[in-house]
Amino acid sequence: MSPVWGVLAAALLLQQGELLFASRWAPATIAFVHAFTLGVMGNTMLGSLLQFLPVVADTRPRLGRFDRGLAVAYNLGVLTLLAGLLRWPMLLAPAGLILATALSVFALGALAGIRFDGKQSLLRAGLALSLLMLLTTAILGLVLTLGLSGRIVVPLTMLTDIHAATGVLGGGVLLAASVGSVVLPMFQGTPRVPGKWLAIWMVGHLGALVLALALRWTERPGAMSIVLALQLAAFASGTLVLQAHATKRRNPTLVRFWRLGAVALLLAALLAIAAPLLPDANLSAIIGVLVIAIGLPALVLGMGLEINAFLAWLQLQDTRQRGQRVPSVDVLLPEQTKSRLFWLHLIAAVALLLAAAWPHAIVVRLAGALLALAYATTTLELFALYRRTQRFGLQSRVTEAA
């Protein structure tokens, strides 16, 4: 479902053109941002967590009867939000309520399943903190939809900045760092992050986030941006350093996706820090694109490809007959296919960055077309993975019947 939202974001870019970069407050711009944050990243992160928590963190979310319908409710909320922003404002408040409910159920259910029994304490603490930030972001989102629909009066600019900070830095980056402390050594062959350094980073990240929110509350948005940028730079730099010191190099396409994400986030952080010294030539749009449309999506897309192929392999392992060989992860989703997807996303990322820096109609629509191609191809390849898995499973059942 995640790449489908990327196609929708590309359609918005094609339809709106350069107007999408005119103002952060334009309804279409807000819709474009949330197509990435909620659609692309949100679906991948929530889906991955449902698989990651039990397998790696040894915790199982307690969702009860909400388990099956949660993804449907969540995506319905995202669709309703975009419809409210683009055409029917009366849908904003219901969208906020649906999303806040779905995310709250997920976050509270996942938090209820996390046990602190002395095992993997740092990983579980990072996941718990990121889930709390997700919960905070969801509640702030509900308040903002009520404000945008005119039902209540709120300081929209301030709350929007706080909402973005808790969602991107508190939820997205903290979650990526927590999961990355496991998946970077496991899937990319990097050295393990020493527990002491990971703990220092987590405490510093949380402290920086609290300081940034306090600065914004006291009407110092410039100082807030610098504090958040420093934390973003620390995460991105740490990722690149770990990758550079990998001893057992594996999954080259995943490495490239994470390198692209880290470089984009680091560049965004450096631009935010240097912003007072630079001309304001669409700088906020460039930073936003680097973080929201390139950096974080590259991390979750790269990991999503690996997780989908691995889960397909696990499914076949569970259903195979005795003595029957299951195709490897690389056969189910070949490295060559993942590499082709990476290059499509890299080309789209460069075009998108050019469109943000120089929002000419031709450049913007070219970026939209390339973005649509990258995400549509990803959607088709994931569907092909599903078909290959189903076909092998069917062959297994036929063999058993015979």
C-alpha cells in the first residue's frame, strides 16, 4: 500500500505544478506532505513494526480485535484527510478523528506489549519513546484538523511546527535510529553501535526535542530549527560512519537506499543550520523535500523491500512440505530488481530537488512524472513478489494433494 501513496503524491505534483512549492500553507502542499508522511512512511513504518516488534524486540502489540481493521481505518483516514484538504473541507475533522483513533490504538497497543525485563532495554526504550511521540503527533494532528476546519481556535503556525517536529524527529528519526541499531548490523554488516553511545544519543535526542519545542513555544522558531537540525545531522552522520566501517558487506541496494536517505537528511540539516547566511531562494521547500520526500522515504523504502521479501520467504517456509526447497529471498525479489528500483528513485529524487530549487512548470512536471514512474514500478514489483509467493504456495498444495 505504501508505494501507492507515492504515486498519488506524484499525481498531485503533476496536477498542481509549481503552485505546490509556492507556500507551505497551500492545501495541496499540505496534502503532498501528508501523502509522504502518512501514506508512504506511515504505512511502511507501522507495517514493519507489527513484524519487527515480535521477531526482534520480543514484544507483541496487544491490538485485540482491532488488528485486522487497523490498516483499513488508517488508510481511510489518510484518504479522507487528503480529500478534505483538496476538495471537501468538511472532511478534515472526521479525518483527524479517524487518524488519531487508529494511531492511538496502534501506539497504545504496541506500548502495552513492550516489556522491560532487562533484555534489549535500549531498543525497547527507543521504540517506546518513538511510539509516545507518534501518539503525541496523532493528537496534535487532530487538534490541527479541528483548527483548520474552524471548529476551534488554535495557534496554527506554532502547533504545526510542533506537530512536524514530534512526527519527523520524535517519531520518524527516533524510530529509524532504534530499528537501525539492529538492522544496520544485521542487514548491512556494519559494526554494532555500543550501548553507551546509543543511550547517550537517545537521551540527547529526547533532550534536544524538548528544548526545540520549548524554543518554539517561546516564539523562537529559528533557534528551534538549529537544535533539530543538529540532531538530524547527528543521526545522518552516524549512519554514514557505520556504513563506511561495514566489515561484512551485504544487501548492496539496501545500503544505497540508506546512504541516499542519510545524505539527504544531512544536507537538509546543514542547509537549516546555514539558513541565516543563505539567500531565501525556496530554501524551506528544498529542506522540506530533502527530509519529507527523499531522506526518510529512502530509509523506509529500502527497508520495506527487504522486509517484504523476507516475510514472503517466511510464509513459504511455514507452508512448505517436508523435503521441499523454498526459493531464497533473492529469488523472490532479485537484487537486480531492487537495484533498478533504487536508480529510479534516485533519479526522481534529483528531479524533485531541482523542482524545489527551481519551480518552473516543465521541471516540476518532469519531477512528477519521474516520481510516478519510480513509485508505480515499486508497486508493480511488490505485486510481482506477492504473485511469485502465491504461485509457489499453490505448487506446494498441489504437490501435497498428489
